[in-house]
Amino acid sequence: MSPSPTRPSTSHTSDQSVVGCKYIEFEEASRRKDTCNVIIFGQTGAGKSSLVNLITKTQKVPTSPDAEGCTRQTTVYEHDVVTQNKTIKVQLFDTAGLDEGSQGTVPNPQAENALKKLFQTLPKIHILMYCVQGTKDASALRRNYKLLSEVKGNVPVVLIVTGLEQREPGMEEWWRNNERSISDLRMNFAGHACITALTINEGDTNKIKQRREQSYRAVCDLIEQCCPIKNIVLFGASGVGKSSVVNLMAGKEVAKTSLGMKSCTLHWQDYAIDFDGESYKVFDTVGLEEPQLGIKDYLISVENAYRLVKELDRQGGIDLLLFCIRAGRVTATLQSNYRLFHEFLCEKKVPVVLAITNLEREQRMEDWWDQEHNNFNRYQIQVAGHACITAANGLQAGTQMADHYEESRVIIRELVKRFAADGQKQAWIGGHNLFVSLMRRLKELLTGGSHLTRKDLVPHLTKRCGISPDVAKELANMIKH
């Protein structure tokens, strides 16, 4: 890869042939909010570029056969990391090697400055991978660890020890031999992986191949561990202000809003939101409301619900259900929406919290809950927590309503942080049975639902949802019965 003299801190190539791994411009990468950002750094020749090849399962990133560096500037690769539990969209920042002399590819002062600048430029860094050779002992790690400690802030650092393909009795032996020294030198790591990033050749032994696969899993598990993006599903009737609640949480306009009761979310939309050091993905769903859905809207709901269940399945499940309602009378429709998501979609295994909007004119917003909370018990709507808020932005500064809006941002964020925390959700597994239950419940909301035939459902499931004909017929039969 040839360096760009006008942009010493970035690198780019137009080669898009890498399957599942794409080079992207640094400027574009720094603006992304829906990715887990991983910085890979370490001494020249430690195997940083080989580590990128390991993670992406390609051999497209240039590597050096000796201790001379081949990465001249920070290069960014986009890739979907697939673990046992979820798929994580990551950006891998491959940095120039440290500790090279004045005659090296990148002199050490220049490499250190580029690393420091990277920390200043990126708005969010999720994980730092400190890459070291397995031939080094713990004391050799100290200098670059100290450099990192000056700039890393609260970002977790994991240690990746490379070149251990011949280590006996196993690669983990390096850590057992050096763990005490690392502790004595006051180096703290959020995790470690003892690996080989060796390119597999046709004549390699099964042992080497197994060690590389083991290495891939170990590194991907570290990424999953240190990139905990929580999934929140926002649901409720059209016109209650769900999209405005998304903007309230984000602190800026990221979701389109509508002025009337007509929904502006025709399909579910997802938004990447960061606040207070945590990352969330918020799914804004299609509103379900009175008057009851017609057949056309039902078929659209079939498509959207199936895609949502499948996507959340892929991303590891749901951490929190955020039920959005407009302040007013508690009705059977609210109960239907609650049961649809809490009981049928998530099998009562995901915490539900309530956001009550349209309270900007109240002297004290919490008064509404004090007066109305018993009505939720009557309809068997049980929530883990609630937030009495206004999501109406653009109010005149200095007024009580404007103050309520700023107060509401604090309230809704605290609610989300508290109940989307680790350990709140139970095991949740999606799949066809959940989808069928969801569709049956939707069908109960229909006017004239008896006119919906198996013949209507099968082509829709096949063409619009991408389900195989056999599975579509099976689902249609189950939904109808």
C-alpha cells in the first residue's frame, strides 16, 4: 500500500475485493457511530497486520516477514465479527509500529505522535489491542504500556500475544509464565489472548490449523466482551412520540418525527446512540394503534416483525423494551401493545420500562404517575421502571416547558442505563415459534382478520421476507391455526 503524502495519518485503497473486509477512509471511519472501534498497536514486527488478517479471515492486509514494519500509517478496515452470540460490526485501526529507529519505516517519535492523535480524533474507542511477540517477556511490555496509559483514558486494553504456534504444551503457557510479572509491573489488562496469526499453508499440520482457529475465537470473544452495545426496542402506538424519544436520548435529531398522529416510521429503524460512556442501538418500531389494522397493514406488519425478530436474533437479543405511551387514559389497546412485545416477542424475559410523554405542561411531571399508576395494575401492565417526560423539542428557552425537556433527557437516560445494565435480561432466543406467536397476536388486532387466507400469506412470506416456500407454508398454517 503506497502512502499518501498529503494525509500522513491515513491510508486508503480502492480495492474492494476483500470478502467481508473493506478498506475505508479514516475521515469516514471517524464519523461512524454504529461500529465497535478497535485500535491495534504495538512494537514493529509484533504481528499487528497479521492480527487484522486473522480477525477478517483474509490475507489481504500486507504483512512483513521480519522485524521491519510494513504499516506506514493508520489504516482502517471494516468487518463483521461473528461470535457464538452475535454479529458485531467493527472498525479495525491498524497503526504504525512503535520502537523503530530513525532509519525504520516510521521513526518512533512519528509513530507515537500518530497514536496520540488517533485518540484525540476518534470520538469513541471501544477496545485497545496491545500486540506483542511471544518471544518477549513481561518487562519488554512496560515501555509501550506506559505510553498508552498516558492517553487511553477509560478504554479497556487487552493483550494479544502472537507467534505462539510452536509453544508447548499450549499457547496459554506464555500467560501462565508471565502473569505474575505483569501484575508486579502494575500492568492491568481487561483480557488477553495467546495466539498464532500464522498464515495457513496447504502442508501445515492439523495442530497448527486448530491453533489458528482457536486464536480466531479467542480474539473475537475479546471483542464481544469489550464492545457491549445494548439493544433497546422502542414500541407503542403511532403518534405517542417514539421518534422524539429517540432524539431526546441522543441529544440531537437522529430520527425523523411527525407532527400529527400518522406514523413516520413505516418500517423499524435502528439508531446508534452513545451517552455516559455506554453504547446503545435503539430499534424504533412501527406503531400499532386504533383504528384496528387492515389486511394490507397486517401483511406489512408480518414482514417487519419477521425481519426485526431475525435481526435481533442475529445481534444477540434484546436488552430492554421501552414502552412509549402518551399521557392520558390507560386503555385495552395499551395492554395489547404491552402483551404483544413483552409476552409474545420476548416471552417475559426482557425488562420493560415505561416512557410517558406529553407532560410538558405539568407543574411536576411525576405527578401523573402518582395519580395513574394503579390503572396499569388493573390492566396487568407490569413495568420495571418508568419515566414521566416531555419529548417535545424546540420549546421557548427559559420556560418551564423547556426546562422540563432538559430534565426529561436526564430522566430517560438514567432509566435506560439502570435497566439495560448487565445481568438484567434472562436468556432470550428468537426463532420461528416466537414469530408465529407474534403473528397470531397481531391477527387478533385485525378487523376482518378472518378474510386473511393461507394463500395471502405464503407468497408474502416467500417474496418479501425471503423465507423458503416450505417454511412459508408451515408458518402460514401455524399462524392460521
